[in-house]
Amino acid sequence: MKANHVTLRTILIGLALVALSLPASAQTWTRYKGKAIGSKVTIDGTSTLHDWTVEGKMVGGFMELDEKFPLDPAAKPAADAKLNAKVEVTIPVTSLLSGKKLMDEVMYEHMKQRQYKTIDYKLKQISLKPGSQAGALQFDTVGDLSVAGMMKPVSMVVTM
């Protein structure tokens, strides 16, 4: 089985919403911790037999923003402004469920769940995307996604 799409954007947007709902801190960095329960991730894929979807409802992680990070869409920074953020997301492999026990077992085997218990994402770069929509800021992000012991760079647009 090969996953075609991981909606990490959902995870990052969820962490961003938590961040926006919390008061700003006077410290240089403000840390926002995601709640593992109550989050959701969806993975869509395909096999030689059929397309498939699995969902997980345990997504943990954190987001740290420096005090200059733009959280107010009305006060947009320059597009070339250096943004400092740290984001890490962890998803337990066994929290991913298809609703079909045999398929879940095959998926866990292909994801090498015995050796690699989690799917991990770590943000490497973030920059303001030109032309962000009114009422929101969009960012181009690059991070490392680790699944089954394999790490690959992933690029995505994140809206806050």
C-alpha cells in the first residue's frame, strides 16, 4: 500500500487555531501544545485492489513561535521577513484505523509498526506566502515527514 496524501495541513491548522486562541506571552518564544485527543488526521492511498482511507484521532505535538511571528492578518509582515517557528507532530501508527481489521493489520505491517511506533513531522522552514487572503495568513512550509523509518521532505501551504 502506498499513501498518496497525508493531511498534515489539518494538524498544523489545528495547532495554529490553538495558538490563536491563547494569549500572547512576553517571552521570546511562546509554546502551544496540541491535545492528542480530539484531533484528526486522514490518510488516503491506493493499492493494486482499491483506493483506501484511514483516520486517526490521536495527534500530538507542539508549535513554538517567536514574539515577532505574525498572528494578526491585518498587520502583515513583509513577504521576505524572517519567520521563526518550531513545529513537531506525532501520530501513533496504531491510532490509524480503516474500520477493517485485516486492512489495519496489513497497513501496520507495511508501516513497520513494531519498529516505528509513530509517524513524525518536523517543520524545517516557514515563509509568508505572497497574496494571503483577507482574514487569514498563508505560509509556505517545508518539513520532514518520517513514516516506517523513511524520512522525506514535504512541502505544503498552511493557513492560519
